[in-house]
Amino acid sequence: MPNIPQIRIPATYMRGGTSKGVFFRLADLPERCQAPGAARDRLLLRVIGSPDPYAAHIDGMGGATSSTSKCVMLSRSTQPGHDVDYLYGQVSIDKAFVDWSGNCGNLSTAAGAFAIHAGLMDPARVPANGTCVVRIWQANIGKTIIAHVPVSNGQVQETGDFELDGVTFPAAEIVLEFMDPSDDGDEGGSMFPTGNLVDDLEVPGLGTIKATMITAGIPTVFVNAADIGYTGTELREAINTKPEALARFETLRVAGALRMGLIKGPGEAAQRQHTPKIAFVAPPTAYVASSGKQIQAGEIDLNVRALSMGKLHHAMMGTAAVAIGTAAAIPGTLVNLAAGGGERTAVRFGHPSGTLRVGAEATLQNGQWVVKKAIMSRSARVLMSGFVHLPGDAF
């Protein structure tokens, strides 16, 4: 066959929260990949190294987990009152598929920092020292995210003493505000698509299960851990090594997606792997995190475990954390009840890597629950910058 030379594309490899991905300025992509479509999807798949039947991503930048198989594109914003437009692609590991149906809350942290690194911010909005407020338009879901990024000598401050469970080393703290997370953006409905705080969800093979289905941060189906045979203290190995357990969770996810109106038939679920998320909750119970750290029941309000792209997440997705904080603020949801019930403005939950605090305040307006803002702290850091290389005929 003829020799096809590789091309190179400017790119930055970044960690954001407990995820990492390949970041591009939209204008740096080949012209046919700057618009949505098959060419862009093929390019991102090749960059990450998917689909990979070996599930190792040896021939790409991915890390063979849902937390590390991600791509981000940023550009100067076309939306009034925003600095950058942020588009996120969740790349499947074993299928030729890029899911554009949701956001990554963890990489939203890095999106704010990358906007400054990449020169996409108006220089007048970047202080010499202090905090740069980056107004991000999340294009996947049509939402505003505000990132408060520390700046030193006109550059993003990346080192610091802020510790985030699930991340090995401390870094500088970035505060994220997820604005108006209490409706589902492009889906055009209310925060609770069924109109109920708790539903009886019919799940083939599992029967009727209590579920809170919410569209805050990201569409999420919450169930009680005890109702599906778990304690809420499980680590990844307890679920991800058991195909039959993963299959049950996918059945549950499909049932939730149908009930929430996200898909019209079970066959559509394969093309919407990123959403909805499935999470199971339980009252606070002591456990040993994956790092070996002992988490005491008194340190947390509840335990939560969540699945992403068909596997139990090693920590917690940022968007799912928004859903957790929002649901916890609303009396009567399964999340709120697991945390002890009542009104609250913040919640600290246990996840496989440790704990996380997220704040949200809910109000009842005209019979509908509304949350104007959810807040949490993460960190971000550039891991490598330069170019990604891929065969010129890959897209």
C-alpha cells in the first residue's frame, strides 16, 4: 500500500479534576474537522486510539478508561457574555463512537485554564495576579460554567496545596460554578422529567426499583444501593470485574433513559452511552478508599457510587457531583433521604477514591424545584503540550 505520512495537530494534554484529555483549539483542527460530523469523530477516535479490541489504547493518547478517553475543543465564544465555547467528546474505548450528549464536569475545570493557556481570553480580562473569571459556554448542553482560575504573573497558577481525592498530587484550587443546572438544557424539560422526586422504575430482570431521575449537571438515575444488592461502599473491582453486574447496570440505565424520554427505544441506548449516568446511594458508612485511606462515617453525609460509559467510576464525575448536590438539596429525593433528609445547602459524599463536597441551594417556584447554581472546587494542570500525530488518512 502507498505510504501515508502522518500529520501533526497542535494539542495540549491536560488533567482536569479526576479526568484527563486531549485539548484542541477548534481553529487548529483540519478544516473538515472544525464542524460536527464523521470526519471530526474519526479524527478524535484515532487521536485517542479507539476502537481498541485490546482495551489498552496503546496506539493513542487515551488511557483505556472513561476518565481518560476524552477530547475537548475550545474557541472564542459566539455567545454574548461568554469568553469561550467549550465542546466535549467522550470517546468510546471499544466502539467507533464519540458521544456528544453531555458534559464532563472534571474537564470543565481544565477548560477554564486552557482558555488562558491557549490565548483565547481577552487579555484585558486576565489579571497579572489574582483570579481570572472565565465565562464558559458549554456547547454540548447549552449551559454556562464560570471558572475562577488563579493567575500568577499573568499565567495560570497550576501548583498549590489544594488536595482532591482521586488525584495523587496537590495543585492550585479552581472553583467552578455550574449556572442554572436545574433544567436539562437542550432536552427542553424540567429538572425531574417524570414530574416526580421518586418513581417506581420497571427494570427487566430486576423488577420495580425506586429511582430519582434528575437532569441537573447531567441526566442521572439514582437508586438505593440496598435495592440492587450493594452497600454503597464498593470499589471498582467489586463491579467492573463482573460482566453480569455491568449488564444489569446497563439494563437499569436503558430503563431510566426510556422513562426520562432521552431515547425512544432500547436500541438507541448504544448511541447514547455517556448519558444518563447510573448512581447508587446509601447512608454514611465507613469504608477504605482505593488509596487505602480510611473514610469515617462521621466525615460524610452519604455514600455514592456512579457508573460512566458502562464501568464504575474510580472517583466521581464532576457533572454527576452537580446532580448529587442538586438532588441532595431537594427534600424527598433518594439522595436527600440517604443523607438524612431535610433541607441542606451542601453535601459531602463518599466515593471510591475518598470524599467530595458540593454546594447547591434549591427553591420551590410555581410548584417546580429550581437550583440556580451548584459550586465545587477542583484543580487542573497541563501534562504535555505540543502536537498529536496521526496518519493523514485517518479522518
